[in-house]
Amino acid sequence: MTTQSPTPWALRTAQDSITMLDRNIRHTVRSPDTMIMTIALPVMILLMFVYVFGGAMDAGPGPYIDYVVPGIILLCAGFGASTTAVALSTDLAEGIIDRFRTMAIARSAVLTGHVAESVLRNLLTSAVVIGVAVVLGFRPTTDPLRWLGVLGVLAMFVFALSWLAAALGLLARNPEAANGFTFFFMFLPYVSSAFVPTETMPTWLHAFAEHQPVTPVIETMRGLLMGTPIGDSALLAVLWCAGIAVAGYLAAGVLFRRRTTA
């Protein structure tokens, strides 16, 4: 029985997506501001929470750094994914998308390239944050299989937010508006179990923190890294990420067609 080869359309789309990914990676590497924000900001946030706020935080048994690192990773991943909106909006404003339309490039490859670059960049940033956290005293009690689980959950989260950010970048009329639209990416982790247990919050805020998408993702990562109970958080994390990714993908596709229709 022979295996059917990919269709020319699928193969061309994959090749174009890789080309767009390479383009976006080159832009990131050649942009000092982007590189500084991508690497330095997560480390600064980690240092601030460990050394400035850590002494006043009571998150249960164990060092506060063991509790807060999963939240810091998600906070930085949300910030990193939100830059997809600005990058895509900048491409539209500068006219490069119109240039791509005159070339034999699959339209979906433009979006896929931005999202794939976001996932790779944020995984690299997360590795840097974890490395610095280990130097500061973070001691995960995990094994190689659970590390793969952490990688999968993080990639899934960034993938979902990147598609949502792509849709918001296409909805915005300029890069400044795109940056404003993604503000809630930075806000949500603060109202979750990222920095303090949700039980310590007021009743009305506790309900929101427990039922928003970031909390189950953080609890799943914390459980994989530190061996704390996960419960149904893993299932909720998958459902939230899948729902956000599908909604973002569909919205981005519709908005991209509207913005690029002559």
C-alpha cells in the first residue's frame, strides 16, 4: 500500500510558511529593541517578584520562588505572544502585505509565519527565565516526561494567544492600536493563581480568577514542575487553549481576507 504524497497546494503552503517564519525570525534577531524586550523583560519581572515582593508574599509551604516561577513564565509568554499583533499590524501599515499579494505566496503562510515565530521566540524566552530562576533558587521536582508536558502546555498556550493576537492585529487600524488591544494579555495573569493562591482573594474576585483561562494553565504547569495536585486543571487548560486557538484562527482568517481584498 503506497502512501499518498502531499498535494501541491499543501506542499506549497508549507514551504511558504517556512519562508515567512524565516523572515520573521530574521526581523526579530535584527531588532535590538525586540531582542532586549524578549530576553530582558522576563528576567526583570522575575527578579522583581522574587526580591521585591517575595518577602511579603505567603503562598504556602516552600520558597515563594517555587510558587511564582510558573506564573512568571505565563506572564512573559502572554506578553511575547501579544507582540504578534503589533508585528502583523506593522506589516499591514508598511504595505509589505500588498507586496506579498503580488507574489505566488499562499495567503495563510503570512499568518502562520507570524504565529510560528511567536511560539519559537516564547519557548526560548521561557527557557531563559527557567535558567535564571534555577540560579536564583528555583528547584523543580519533575522528571523528563513531565518537562515534556510543561513544554507542551506552554507551546499550546502561546499558540492559542498568538492566533488571538493575530486577529487583534488585523482588527486594529495601526500598530499603536494593536498594542492597546492586547493589554489584557498582560493583565489576566495578575488576576489568577500566578502570584498568590486564589483563595486569598475577595469572593467576587476569587470566582473570576478561578474561571478564567490562565489559572488552569498555571496550575497544570505548577503541578508538572513542583508535583502539586493538578486535578481537572489539565483538561480545562486544553479546552481553553483549543477554544482560544480556534476562535483566533477563524477570526484572523476572516479579517485577513477583508483587509487584503482589493
